[in-house]
Amino acid sequence: MRRLADVKDYIITAIILLLAIALMINRHEGGLQNMRKASITVLSYLEQPLSNIRTYRQAISTNTYLHRQNILLQDELSRLRSVEQQNRVLRSLLNLREESAHHLVPVKIVAKDLTSVNSFLTASAGSADGVEPGMPMINSDGLIGQVILVSNSYSQILPYNNSMFRVSAKVEDSRAYGIVTRSGRAGRELVLQYVPETIPVEPGQVVQTSGFGNQYPPGIPIGVVTHTEPGRGVETQTIYLEAFTDLNTLAEAFIMEFKPDTTINNLINEQTELF
């Protein structure tokens, strides 16, 4: 009984406080509603910038993800284009091999130097494959150069942009014959010289090997005429052409097993000895 009497005052006090709070709430219910509205308004103003920050962070994360995916897709597209281009080159080489009248030795370019006047290419075939000095190198676009050195497994090629390169050529469907050499300018520009001014040559005409000189078979495409200039002090014209073959992207080719006619060579040697 003493314990109940001790806590009775506390229980009564608590009940009175609860009643007072209840009465206060009921009495000031409108004020509390206003406080709720004010707090909601304040929170809405605070929520907007916080929402913008959250949206911005999500946008950054999404942008980073999309950027990575874009890089991966571009890399995949680049690989697919490379494979497609290689397939086109290989199909063209196969067609060339089937149509050629001479046996063609397939090679890969294993080394190249195209920055100097004494440029060269190294091909993955040599004497063990039947390659000999003097044989032409071609691809489906046209003439690349000529074999000058041969080892058992590799060949050194003199490309058309070497200062020592020479080939007897003609303008297709024309009697314009001359010698094609390096022009001395950068890129794929070549020059056809010793063509008489009386023979008309127009831009767009194809220049090909003539077969004269007994070094190359006739009909190998070399390039297309870009423009002509009159010769200096002689009755000839200088014909500029752009080579069909791009040495910078060259990766596969053929070495043509063409050998000069020994009868013609013997006659040339006899004439040299005679005079």
C-alpha cells in the first residue's frame, strides 16, 4: 500500500499532463496545421535542389556508362571494317590469281621503308618459293615494284616510289609510249616522260606496262593520268599520273613469275658487243 501511495502522485501528474497536452492540441489544431503546411513548403524548396543534385549525379553516371559503351562499339566497328576490308583485298587477290596468265606467288609485306628516296619493301617469299630477281610484284590494283634481292625465304622489292624505279609504259588505247619514274613529290605521284607532244593524252586515261624493255609483261595497270605539261626545250610532254596501288596500306601482294625472254636478251647482248 505504501508503494502505491508513493507512485500515486506521479500517476496523477502524468494523467494531468496528458490531458493538458490533449487540450492544447485540440485548442491549437489550426496552428499545428499551419506549421505542417509551412514545414512541407520549406521541405519542398529544399527537395528541389537536392533532387537536381541527385539527377545530376545519375546523369553523370549514365553518361560515363554510355561513353564506355560507345568506345567499345567504335572499337568493334573498327575491327569489323578492318576485317571487311581485308576480305575485299583477299577476294580481289584470289580473282587476280585465277585470271592471271602467269603463276603468282602470294606474299605478305613483312617490312617497309617508304620515307626515303631509296625506299624498299620486304616480302615473305624467296628462292625456296621460286622467286628470282627481276620478277614484278603486283596486287589487284596494279604494279607495285620489282624484286631486286632474294634470300631463301624473303625478297627485297624496289617499289615504284624509289628513285631507281623505271618501267616502260604506255597510255591505254593510245600510241603514247614512254618511261614511268618517280616524280620526286610525296604521295603516289609518278611521271611518264618521252611522249611526243603530237600525241593527245587526257586526264583519266590509264597508264599500263607496255612490255617493251623485256622486264615486265604488258598490260599491268600502273596509274591514271592526272594532268600533262609541255616538255622543256624538247618536243615531248610530261605526263603526271597517280599510282593505283597505295604502298602505305599495302599488306598482301603477289610476285609474278615472269622471266624475260632470253632470245631478246641475247640479241641485246650481241648488239652491245657488236657496237
